[in-house]
Amino acid sequence: MSHYKAPLRDIRFVHDELLGFEAHYQSLPGCEDATPDMVNAILEEAARFSEEVLAPLNRVGDREGCTWTAEGVKTPTGFKQAYQQFVEGGWPSLAHDVAHGGQGLPESLAMATNELISQANWAWSMYPGLSHGAMNTLQAHGTPEQQHTYLEPLVSGRWTGTMCLTEAHCGSDLGLLRTRAEPQADGSYRIHGTKIFISAGEHDMAENIVHIVLARLPDAPEGTKGISLFIVPKILPKADGSLGERNALSCGSIEHKMGIHGNATCVMNFDGATGFLIGPANKGLNCMFTFMNVARLGTALQGLAHSEVAFQGAIRYARERLQMRSLSGPKAPDKPADPIIVHPDVRRMLLTIKAFAEGNRALLYYAAKLVDVVQRSTDEAQKQQADTLLAFITPIAKAFMTETGFESANHGVQVYGGHGYIAEWGMEQNVRDSRISCLYEGTTGIQALDLLGRKVLMSQGEVLKAFTKVVHKFCQAQEGKAELKEFVEPLAKLNKEWGDITLKIGMSAMQDREEVGAAAVDYLMYSGYVCLAYFWADMARVAHEQLAAGTSETAFYQAKLHTARFYYQRLLPRTQAHAQAMLAGASSLMALDEADFSLGY
Amino acid sequence: MSHYKAPLRDIRFVHDELLGFEAHYQSLPGCEDATPDMVNAILEEAARFSEEVLAPLNRVGDREGCTWTAEGVKTPTGFKQAYQQFVEGGWPSLAHDVAHGGQGLPESLAMATNELISQANWAWSMYPGLSHGAMNTLQAHGTPEQQHTYLEPLVSGRWTGTMCLTEAHCGSDLGLLRTRAEPQADGSYRIHGTKIFISAGEHDMAENIVHIVLARLPDAPEGTKGISLFIVPKILPKADGSLGERNALSCGSIEHKMGIHGNATCVMNFDGATGFLIGPANKGLNCMFTFMNVARLGTALQGLAHSEVAFQGAIRYARERLQMRSLSGPKAPDKPADPIIVHPDVRRMLLTIKAFAEGNRALLYYAAKLVDVVQRSTDEAQKQQADTLLAFITPIAKAFMTETGFESANHGVQVYGGHGYIAEWGMEQNVRDSRISCLYEGTTGIQALDLLGRKVLMSQGEVLKAFTKVVHKFCQAQEGKAELKEFVEPLAKLNKEWGDITLKIGMSAMQDREEVGAAAVDYLMYSGYVCLAYFWADMARVAHEQLAAGTSETAFYQAKLHTARFYYQRLLPRTQAHAQAMLAGASSLMALDEADFSLGY
């Protein structure tokens, strides 16, 4: 039985009280419909669907997994029916263009409904989730005909989509890819090659699957500058849009993997499959980068999901499980032992998960708000600033949220003791499911290089400054508020240190390019902790304001203050370990000869 | 196909060069037979058995798991045959008393052979491994008749043994246990109750299984002071030692768990099973504590195992996998891309695993040496000092080595990128198998309370001082050696800080007992990093000495120096995060009301 509850109160706290989404929606063209009433109604309906339909299928998916047959892949019991309900409910079209059958609501609202869906059942959520890459490609680069033929059924959810990037010998390094596209007389292409790790590449939930395949034209330049995008549908649509012939592509096998068993990870064979060029030839990677941010935020969401699931599981067990007496005297003298939530170390784990879940939620919705501005604002300066902030915050959100999501999932297991290792409680599944999030959509290392190398250092620190300025203004605005001093003072100090560290690394990187890679992951994690420090300080501000205004929810806002304090005292010190490690430089990493790593074996 | 290679060169480095085991063995009564030649011969044979017999069964065990039937539990293909070879090779009897059919070799030598066995196949190693608790109980507390009947077949390996502690409602808190023992007219007892999480509780590898069961006598005091130990064999031996009737006990089911699938984790039902009291009534827990250290070091070994497995897997892949060019220019210009070992962040992960594996190996053998002294020395003062050091080092070894083993296993996955998540490479199994090690045999939190509360603070810091004195003497002895300054200076500083922090926590704990639990895990991890700093400094000393003496293995010793440097520059800064977190005190953990942890759900 699933216990998942949608954290609606906390979403509203972040949405309405922290980030002012009401005014945000009213300020953006086409978002005026997203009134508080409508937002609430949508979130409540998404909560119901997630709690009642998706969450009960989460263990089923893990236990049954997917089944490969030559005819296709069978998804776990109930997955298809849930998808039908999802389509009937109009969920796939929420944030898509009205011109293609969408409801035209803001992307940030889809992010909020996706938060609930992803927490209830991550493996299931990937089937509709993976369509986004295909839809975004079609939206941005498709011809009107391509959009009419492929985008509308995707928006409605009748079809799903995938992005086919990875090959056996190339993951992070797409420049190595070999899949090739042969031009045909009719203007189409024949696609030859094998793609691996294609999530939702084949399944029985929708009537067609639209693959966006990265491949090389015959005359393409080598490396990343010779990659083009092709639309390669599982079933070729006829001129009237109805389903025609089966295309020459098939799922060769599905992977046996650590978790997300409910989602089919497919080896896809393209054996001269018919494909259609989308976007300009040889510019495929550039085309994809235009919506990379949204895709990465979709994986950041997974990090949040595993923190939330860990928290809900751990808090329930910590209240029920009786074990040992509190060191400061019995807290439940009528029971044979105290509930383990009385023990400080159990609280340390619970609060760590809680601080990550709530802090990361703020970070994610902050990013979602930026996405709205980038997509909708008519104010070029505002749009430009949002774009810069989004470029900065996205790799942090993706990597920091998934790393801390994995840490949270592990604390969830640890609170259960030995029981956490047993399947029936769901906590070990949460660890297994979460582990992939630090790997796909760009590993933590790749995100870190993107952040430090491609963004912060390439812009001479300007991209960082866009964000430290936000923090600086916040600190200035709160100056003199005694009740916020415990947060604002260390935050201001860290905000300055952040710039100083960046400068130092920038200087050493001018001497030795390896310094970038040597510092990158510590830099990213450091940045993540500072970002969350900003959001926790701001959440403390809101809590103080509400308490001063005489809120009736005293306990809720007090809990925010306690959690903020825990974050500052217990988690933020990790910045110092990261700072020292990255400032130590590259030499201790590079000194050892490749051959000398493992002598004597 | 398994690639496992026994790390014999590194074991010899620690054994012979760092810790001087040759002189150690010659100084202990009954260990004189353990000459370098004999030790080498035994280790080489254990290496062969581990590499050729056990390692190939590691994935088999994970994939097949164990199968429950009403007649008993079937272990994975090949497990039983490997066990037969193990018994025929005389491995179970290595370190046991000659009086009971053992070979009388030192415990530390068994630890070394177990290192190899555990790395090749942890799930398999638990079947013979779990016998140790039963054997130690019989050795320490059995009557001569009990020893004759039960200990000899266990020592030979014909039978295996278990320790039956946990019940569904009691894990860490054994005082709550309910299994009861009814006295019979013939002096035996009828045991009633259900035990859970009994590793190797039932299997098809040996002809009998001897359970040591914790249960309560009818008149027993409540809590931990009313627990007695009983010998409860699966099959009751006849007077002549041959197998008689089946006892009234059975395996009710086996758990579905995250990893160690090859080992059967059993629910054991005792339905009026015949048992025999061992040791004094109501003193069962005290009896068990006498050999708790060895059991915990056996789990510490698991931490080392997962680091070593992660390292061997990751280094192989990092050399083969071609992806992207080095930021400082192509390193393999003849290939389509550079091997990923050129990238600093991949090296960071590899070196992290390496520093943990080699550092933890030193820590473990240091502890094993103490075990020898405690078991064998005739010098009471030396024995007493070793006992104190062992009491201190054991919870650190158990928790720090398993936590860093789990971290290592995760880096192992990360080096593989998305491929790390796929079963065929074995890296995700390593993560799943390792996760249990931080839970059983006392969770990390329990070890931390044992270290800080029961040992360091209860002894007014004396137990800590026993070890900081060792470090202090080392630092003094190396003073003035310029080549060691980079290690000895920060080590001496940390060694002092360690004492200061302990004093501060001790002072606050006098005001508020919760401070102990609030600081414990950070204190343990801090202590682990300082311990490894000591061993890495000492390993650097050996390396410098060998280089100065004109060794022919220059690269091997240079690698030790590089890894020591990496450890000091990149991992040791974590102590500062732990120090700050624990000195922040308990208030941020205890302030939040239990009811307010999750408002709004």
C-alpha cells in the first residue's frame, strides 16, 4: 500500500508566499488564465491522480519490470490504464501551445504537476516525460507540416516521443556518434544505426512513438559539428495523419538495471528506417541545446522526488518504531520504548532530508519561474537576465538536487535500520531508482564542467555575478533585521567567498586548463549549498513575516525557521570542505601516472 | 566474467612494511609458525581460490538469489560446491584452537584471507563468516561437552552457525526481545519465538546449522539484563556426535532485499525447539560483548571489500573507455577520443576510492594486530593497552569503513556513467551489496554512540588518549623530516583538535545528554578521517624510506606518496565540515516538535 501524499501546502508556500507566482503569472502574456483558483484546482486534481492512481503502481513497476518480446515491450500491470487516464485528463497538453492543441498554461505550472507525478511514480512518469524532448524539437524546429503531423498527437498524449542520442561507444561525447542518414530521392532519409539507453523507446502505452534521432549525413563534418536531427516514427503516418506502415526500427533488448524497473530502457535498432530531417543539417546539437535547460530541470525534479519520498517514508517510520529510551529520559513512558524520532541522530537524518526537499523545491520553482520569463516575457532586458540566471542555475539544479536526492534516499533507508534494506518498505527502491539521476541527462561531472567551464569562467564570472547580485540585494534588504541576522550574515559572507573562490580558480585555470575539471564538482556542490542557503534565508524571512502578521499556522512557520537553522548549522559547513578541496588545485589529481594507479595486480 | 585480482602486493605492504607483522608474530606465543613464507603461501592460495572459484559466482549469486521451499533454502548454483572446496582446503579452521581441530594460526591471518574471500564474493563469504559468532560463543562460554559436540564440526566447516538476535520489533534495542526458553526436566529448554534477519539461517551448503539464540528464561528480569544464550541446532546431534532428529525450528521465509541476494536472510521460527543454555543465565548480552569487536571488524572488512571492487572495476573502465579530449590537449591522438582516466574529475573519483581502499586496509590490519595481542599476549600491560585501542578503533573501523565503502561503490558506478547503472558491469551490484554494511552489526548511528558515549566520554577521554598518544609519538618521531612535513604538520594539528573537540562535547554533554547523540555520527566520521590521516602519513614515511633506500619499485612507492597527498588535500578537509556541524550542538536537532516535522500532509 502506498502512503504518498502530495505536499501541496509546501508547494503553495513556495509558489505563493516565497516566489509570488500570482503576480508573476499576471505579468506574463498568455499566463493570465493561471489564477490562484485555477492553479489550486489543477494541483489538487494532480494530487488526486498521483496519490490514487500512480503511487499504488510504484512498487508494482519495480517488482514486475518491463518484458521484452519480439512484438514489443510490455509495461507493468496498470501502467497502460494509468496512462489512458492521464491522456483523458488532458495532462500532456497542459503547457503546450494552443495552436497545437495545448492549453497554453505556463511551463512552471506543468513543473508543479510534474512534481507530484514524479514523486508518486518516477518510472511511470518517464513515459510521458520523455515526450518533451521530441515535442520541444518539433515546436522549435519543425516545419508547419511536421508540427501538424507529429506535434499534435504528441501534445494530446496519443503518441509519445523519445530522444535517441546515446550509442554504445558514445555517451557524454556525442561527437563520436556513428548512426548515419542516407538521403532518398523523395527527400526522406534512411537511418542506419543502434542507439542505447533509450528510455521509453518501446512500450505498449501509446499507439505510436516518435523518435528524434541524432545521426550523420553522408557529407557531415566530423565531431559535434556534423550531427543532424531526424524524425523517425515507429509507425509511419499517412498523409491524413492516420497510422500507416511499421517503420524499419525495433527494440533489440531492454537493459537489466539497478532501478526504475517500470521504465523500459531500450536498445533501438534502426535498420534503414525512414526518417525526416528536422532543423538545419549539421546543426542538430545546437538545436537541442535550445531546450536542454528544461530537460535538465526535469531530471532535477527527480532529485526532489526522491527526497520527498524518503522524507514521507522516514517520518512515518520514525514516529511508529519504538526502540531505546531517549538519553534525556523516557519520552513515551507508557510504551516499551520511545519512538525513534526522539533520538537526535534520527532527527539529524530526518532534518537533512527535510532541508534538502524543501530547499530544493524552492530552487526548482525559482528556475521554473525563469523558464516562464524566458519563454513568455516581452521585456527583452528581463528576458535576457532570466536567460543568464537560468543558464547558471540549471546545472546546479540538475546535479545538486540529484546528488542530495540520492543522499536523502539513503538517509531514508538508514532511518529504517535493517528494515530499510528490505523491499517491502519501499525505501531501498527509492535509493535504486534515484541512483540513475546523477548519471543521465549529463552526469554530475558534466554538469559541473558546464557550470564552471562553459558558463562561469567563459563569461569571465558574469554569469555567476547575475546570481550573487540577487543574493547581495537580498542581504542588503534584510540588513538590520535582528531576527534574520543568523542567516543573512553567514549568507553574505559566503556570497563574497563564492566570488573570491571563482576568481582564484579562474586565475589558476589560465595557467593550467586542468584546474577547471579538477575544481568543477566541488565548485558545483559548493554553489548548490550557497544557493540553498539563499533560499532558506528567504524562507526564514517569509516565516518571520507571517509570524509577525499573526498567522494562524504558527507551527508551520516555526518549522520553517527551525529547518533553516538546522540547514545553516549542520549542512552549510560542508561548503568549507568543498572550498578547501577545490582550492588545493589539480596537482594531486594529475601527478599519478595512468599506469601507476594499480600496481601489483 | 569476473576480473577480480587479489591485491596481494598492497596487503604485503601493509602487513610487512607498514605494520611489521613478521616481528609481531614472532613475539606472540603460538604464532611463531606464521613465518613470512607460510603467510605468503596461505595468501597466495587464498588468492587463487578467491579469484578462480568465488569471484565467478558473484554475479550468479546476485542474479539467481536463494530459493525458499518448505524443505529448506536452496543457494545459488555453485555456492555449495565452492563451500565444499573451502572446507576441503581447511580454510574454516585456520585461526581456531588446535584443541578443537583448528590450525592455531593468528586471527589477523584469517582476517587477511577473509579480505580476499570477501572481495571476491561477499554474499558467499557470509555463510562461513556467520559461523564465527557461534564458534566464539562456544569457545568462550561452552562446557567441554558443548565444545566437543558443537565446536569441532563448526571449526572443520562441516556445520555452519548463526547468531539469532533480531526480532521484528527489536533490532538495536535487544532489551525488548520476547523469544522465551522453557526449562525441561532433562536440563534442556524449549525455545519459542521468531527471529528475523538471520543471515545464512537456512541453506543447503552444510549438513547442520548451529543457532545461538538469544531468549528469556521464565524468571528473567526485564530488559537487557534478562537475556540468556542457547545452543539450538537445526538437527540434534546424538551422543556420539552423529546427526539425529530434526529440531522444531524452520525457516518461515527469506527476505527480498536490495542486495547480497546470494545470501539467505531468513525468518527463523522456533516452535518449542530443543535448546541448551550456554554461559550464565541472564548474562547473554555480556557474553556476546566479549567478542563483539571481532564481529564488527568482520563487517568493517565488507567496507574494504566494496572499495576494492569499486577500484578494480573503475580503473579498468577508465583506461578503456574513450570519451572526449583532455582539456590540456589530446593524450591519445591516435584514438577517436582520450581514455577517460585523463580527465581530472575521473581521477578525483578513482583516487578517492584508492585512498579509502588502501587507507582502510591499513586501519583494518592495525586493528587485526590488536586482536592478536588481546588474544595471545602474555604481557598484561601490553594486552590492556591493546584492548583499549581495539575498543576505540572498532566502532570507527566498522562505521567509517562501511560508509566510505558505500561511497566508493558509488564512485565506481559514477566512473561508468550510464553503464554503471546496468547490471552486466557489476558496479551497481557492488552498491546494492554494500548498502547493508552501514545497517547490520550495529548501524552507523549505533557505532557512533558506542564510540563517543560508551567509550570516549565514559572513560573521560582516556580511550581517545590511548590513540592520540600513538599519533603524537609518530609526529614527534618524524619531526624535522622535511619530506614528511606536508603530512605530519596537519596531522599533529588535527590530533590536537580532536582532543579539543572531545572536551567541548564532553562539557556540553554534562549539561544535556542529547549532545552526545547529536554529535556522535559527525564525531565518528571526523575520527575516521583523522585515523586514516595517521595511516596515510605513516605509509608516506614507509614510501620515503624505501625510495631513499633505493627500492626497485619506485613507481609503487611514488604512487603511495601521490595518494597520501591526494588524501590530505582532497579528502581530509571533510573533517572541518564535521567539526563545525558537531560543535553547532543539539539545539537545531531537538527544537522541532515531533508533530511539526510534517505539517500540511
